Amino acid sequence: MDAQPNRRTPEDTRRQIVEAAIELAAEEGAMAVTLDAVVARLPFSKGALLHHFPNKLALLEGVLDHLSVEMKAVVLAEAARDPNPYGRNARAYLRTVVNEPATERDVSIGRAVLAACAIEHSLIPRWREAIRSLTVDDPEDPMGRDDALMLRLIADGLWMSDLFGTHEVSPGQRQALLSLLTPGSLLTDGYSEADAKDEIDA
């Protein structure tokens, strides 16, 4: 008996739609992302697209969710390599941006995400919650929270600079930002929660 051809699952269809929308946004910007433009890149009908994403807002939400899942996976994988749980998500957030400078495609997608949030304000809380989910393991003590916030703000600023070419940041300068993680900072591999408590109680 001949083998049955592989059937596309609903998850496969949804992923293919989202990836087509991402490619379109990267190439032509967020304003170009329409249902008709996306379906023109797909091997199936508009009806299949509408089954998963009934309107443009739903599609943009799907795109944002997909990108946030990808971003969180990269940061958490970096954090998993850090032996010290104290502040490691914040360190991983900075390391990810420093060690993986945005490619031309990343820049296009990043700009499209920002444009989409500007066009559809309802997307902003969605992205905000994705970012905040990476802070759940941040230090609870005041000094640690401040350092974690500093690292995240530096990473966000570098990401924005990558997107818009605001500053010329050389590879050496990028790596120099990791000097913030050297001994003496609360957020280092060699700093423990006990150390933090001792400093606060002193």
C-alpha cells in the first residue's frame, strides 16, 4: 500500500502563515502586512488563513506572540548556561543582545514590530508582558533589582541603536559592555544571594 502523503497540521498552517507575515513585514514594513498580501505568499486559500486569523489584528497578535516566544527561548537558553541563579535572567538579557548583534533581517523585523505597536496600540501590552515574563527570577533585594534594571535598560538601548543606527558601536565596544558583569557588581556569576543580604544588612 502506498504511504499516505504527509498532512499539514493546524499548527503547521498557523506557523506558515505567521512566518509569511514576518517575511512580508521584514521586506516591506508593517503597513504592508494585509491578509491579501500574506495569502499571496502561501500555498493555500484565504479561507485557510481566515480560519486561524480572522482579521489583521489577530494576525499581528500572532506575529508578536511568535517573535516573543523566539526571543524568550534565546534568553532563557543563555540564562540556563549561567551557574548562579541570582540575577541570571538579567545577565542573559544583556549577553543575548551583546553577543547576537541584529542582522539586516532582524533590523527589518524589529522596525516592523515597533511600527505595528504604534499602529495597533493594543499590541503594546502583549509585548510588554512577554518582556516582563523574563524578569520573574530577578533579585528581590533593592540593590539587585536596580542592577537588573540597569542591565536591561542597557540591552534595550543597544537593541534600539542596532535597529536605527543611532550610534556606531564596534564589536569591541559591545563586548566591553559585558565588563558590567565583572566582580564587584551584584549581578555576576560569583555573587550570591547571601552576599547581597550581607551588603544590605551592613
